[in-house]
Amino acid sequence: MAEVRGNVKGSLPNPGPHEKSYHLGSAQAHVVMEQYLKYEFKDHTSIALEYEMFLVTHPRSGPLDQVTTQMAELKAKLKKADDKAKRVESAVSTVNNKLSSLKTKITNLFKRLKVKENKK
């Protein structure tokens, strides 16, 4: 196995440190897993590291991605609802201002009518 790892390490180009570790880990995992499958090793203790390498280099998508997607959708819906609530609040404030202005005008109109009636 050390020989295989040495051959894999020597066959890789010279990328940056993060790319190198990613490619090396991925290549090692594939080669070692091929050997384990070839010789029908199952539940061997040394396979755990290769599983870990594979899982680290190939993050699992699925439930976590679904939750992330649902959270993003929920966040977008919440923002839309918040924007709509702000527009409604603004509209209600405008209506209240207009009603208050109308009430003042009606009150003044009634006062003027009373004054005119009293003059007659």
C-alpha cells in the first residue's frame, strides 16, 4: 500500500497546497478502495482512513443541500412578506393621514355652516 501511495504521489503534477492535498487524497482513496474491492476486504480497520479521505474530498450532498435550499427559499419568501408588510403599513399611514385631513375639513365645514345659520 505504501508503494501505491508513493506512485500516486509521484504521478501528480505540482499544484498549489490545497489542490495537491485534494487530488492526492482523492487519488489515494480511489486506488486503495480499488485494491480493497479487488481482494474483497470488508470492514478492515485500515479502510477507515480512506473512507474519511473520500468523505472529506467528496462532501455529501442531499439532506443538507435540501435544508439549505429550503432555508434560502424561506428567507426569500420572508423578505417578500416583509416588503409587502412595509408597503401595506405605508398605505395605511397614508390613508390615516388623508382621513385625518378629511375629518378636519368636515369639522371646519360644519363650523362654517353653523356660523352661517346663526347669522340668518
